[in-house]
Amino acid sequence: GAGVSQSPRYKVAKRGQDVALRCDPISGHVSLFWYQQALGQGPEFLTYFQNEAQLDKSGLPSDRFFAERPEGSVSTLKIQRTQQEDSAVYLCASSLVAGTGFNEQFFGPGTRLTVL
Amino acid sequence: KNEVEQSPQNLTAQEGEFITINCSYSVGISALHWLQQHPGGGIVSLFMLSSGKKKHGRLIATINIQEKHSSLHITASHPRDSAVYICAVESLRDDKIIFGKGTRLHILP
């Protein structure tokens, strides 16, 4: 595909349910980032992968959040036992270069998660 | 206090007006970015600045490192410029990206 894609675009979950959000980065991109954007706020960093290695997960808000990128391409962000405060847009970005610099990050459209 | 502050939070203007959005930050940075986010979430990078001024079409971005302040200007604004504009800095402290809350711009035809 031409850009970063994410699925689903919208997800409604009941409190306590587990959810899985998918990110398909641009083919060949080394770096992959997940961000959380609450309503009316700027994005906040969650985690960073360089190929299949999760090099930084310092932004994950709790141990209910888990991300993986097992083959260095597609990534999944999993949230267990969802809470209402998890409601947000989850943005994925990828970059051709390694490193956490912001330049040349291409963003997906995001997944809007609503927890009831 | 947020480390990156944007003003105004919301701005409504008539088509053709000159727009200024401000960003102040309190940390040492290696670079500052201006981003555009349209409804639906997609984010597009407009500028990366480490000093001075950059211009792209009707958009101008400036940064004053000493004052820890940046501005994004839009000349001859158009309804298609309606979006959220986000300032983000690359922190020298820990290489992390810190985002402002964004400025919601609405240009009326």
C-alpha cells in the first residue's frame, strides 16, 4: 500500500473487554511507533519498534497494554481489560530510518477506541 | 505545566485572513515540528525546524531558540486549511517527542 494503514478504524468495547489494534506500516520501514491521543489532546508516545525489537515501551500506561511486531512489519497493540480512560485515538507511524527522531515519520489514520 | 504550550487552543477566521499559531516550550530541544491533523486522525508533517525560518507555499514557520518559541503563519487562509495544528519538540533530555495539545483552526468561507 501507499501509506500506513490501521484497522479497525473505529472500535467500541465494553469495559473489561480485550482489544487488538493493527498497524500495517509502509513496506520496508524499519521504525514503527504507537501513540495515544485523547480527545482534545496532542498525541502521546506509547512505544517504539526497530524492526521486530521493541526498544522503548516507556510510554505504555499500564501492564494492560502490550505491543508486538513479531516479523518486523505488521504491529499489534493489545489492550487487556479495557477501561474508560483507554478511550482515545491510537495512532501508528512508521519511518524508513532507525531511531526515535520524528523526522520522516508517516502516520496512519488512527483507530478510535471508545470504551463504554 | 505542560512542557509544550500552544496558543490559541481554538481559532476561527474568515477566508483570506493571516493566521498565527504560537508554540512555547520549556525543555532543551534538538528540533521542533509543526504537524497538521485533519478530521479522521491522519497527521502530516509540515515543517521541521532547528533554527530560523522556513517557508512552504502559504505556510511560514519560525523559531527563536533563545526564547523557546515558534510560530506558524498561514497567509491568505482558505477553508481547506481548517485542521488541528500541532507543535511537537524533540527533547534533548531523553530523545522523546513531546506534543502540544494542538490548535483547532476553522476558516470560514
